[in-house]
Amino acid sequence: MSKKKKTNDKLAKAIRTFIALILMVVAVYFGGDDVMKMFTAHSQEVNAQPTDLQNISVATGKSCIAPIDINEDILRVYFFDVGQADSILIVNAGQSMLIDAGNNGDGNLVVKNIKTIGISKLDYVVGTHPHEDHIGGLDNVINSFKIGKVMMPKTTTNTKTYEDVIDAISNKNLKVTVPKVGYTFKVGNANCEVMSIGDNSDNLNECSIVIKLEYDGINYLFTGDAETANEKARSWPKIEILKVGHHGSTSSSSQEFLNQIQPQIAVISCEKGNDYGHPHKETLQKLNKIKATIYRTDEKGDILLIQNKK
């Protein structure tokens, strides 16, 4: 990095800090929820905890969901707390991607979170596979925002949940894109690649769209409910940050797969006291064996990973 860029970065941080202080003073003297929300948006990154990964910090809890400058070249990856379900929002340099939207009852929450963060358009919406705990809230999302491209697997179901999503897509004159393995695209300055997608109506989990995201040398893997069959079907690159497959079930996260990708951070989306026993003890043991730091929505609530450029 050049000396000029380092100076500019320091100046930008100083300006943001100064603005945050001004907002705090205004909030104290004049009150107002909007002002406090603006202050929280600046302070949340200051309060985020650093990780062993350079330039990556983690914030948890409801304070994660606050207004941001969506045009900043900072990668933000939100794991919304939607109980026994998945919903992930990725924001960088003016663009965004939503991967799944929880159960039917989570749609309004996901919409509220996205609006609170300050997003009015989703450039990519991904329904990893047609199970309700992944696509249940997608119709709410599609009805509420400008949408760029919708990606889903070829496999369909005849459930009302799936039909509601398809109706929402049709009503906005959108089309479903079924990506192929190797399909690449960008979210801001983050490079994305589809690593796996199946077509098995007997096991919808194996149909999950698996996406690798790379930003400034750090790799993320978003697995949906992909299972060991998907893991064994190809070779995998080193992954620093893993969204653990199928809520931490033993049907995913084989030891061979984890040994290959060697994630340093593993995020599990599940509900406290869920009926499935997720995450399974065996999966946690395997993640501990490779010394991954584990973050769970059932323990932490909303989880936000923030990656600044080196």
C-alpha cells in the first residue's frame, strides 16, 4: 500500500471518528432515535472485536443491525439470527447479495434488517435450495426491494412456500437464473464463484448452491445445506471463513472436507434448543480439532464480520 493511500485511510478514519463524536453530542443534547441510530452505525465497528485473521473483526447482537455507508469498500457479512434457518447478507462497495431469507415467519424480520442497514436494492438474491428454512422469507424480500438477479437451483417443489417465491419473482417480471459450477460474478469488489449445485429431487440439501467469495485475499464459503456428497464431489481451495453446512449437522462438514479447507472461523446458524440437536456434538468436535473459532447465532444472535482492506 502506498504512503499516500495509508495517509488517506487514516484521514478517512479520523473524519468518521469526528463525525461519530458530533453525532453523540447532538444525540445527548437534542435526543432522537434517528440520531442515535446514526451514531451506532459509526460506533459498531469501533466496538467490534478483532480476530486472528488480519483486518477482520466480529460484532454480535442486535447492535450489528444499524445504518452503514453501503458505498464503503469494506466487506460486511451479516449472519441474521433467524432461528433454525439461514439468512446471510453481504455488502461491499455499493452492491449487496442476500443468501436465503429464513422461514416463512422470518420474512418481515429480514426485510426490516436490510432496510435498517440502509439497502434499497439487492443486486443478487440466492435461494440456495427450496427448503422453507432457506427460502421461506424470500417472497417478502423480493416484494420489498429492487432486485437484480435471482439465483436458485433447477430442482423445484410443489410447496406453497416455493410457489409464493416463484409468484413474487414473476410479479416483478424477474427470471430465475440457474447457475452452473464455475459461474463467476462480483459483489462490489468481492469475487464470487459457484462451487457446487446439484439436481436431486430426492435430497434437496444436495441441490444447495455453494458460493465462494474472495475479498482482498480472504476466502469465504457459503454452503447452504450442502452435504458430504457435495463435499466429496470436488477438490476445494483453502477457506478462511466457513458458513457451516446444514446448521452444524453431521450430514455435512466431513473431517476430510474440513482438513482440506482449514477454516479459521466457522459460523453456524441455528436455533437455541432446536428439535434437531444442531449443531451436533460431532461437528463441533471436528471444528475444534482443526482449531476453528466458532460463532453461533443461537449463542450470539446476529453476527457481523467486518473486513477492511490491508
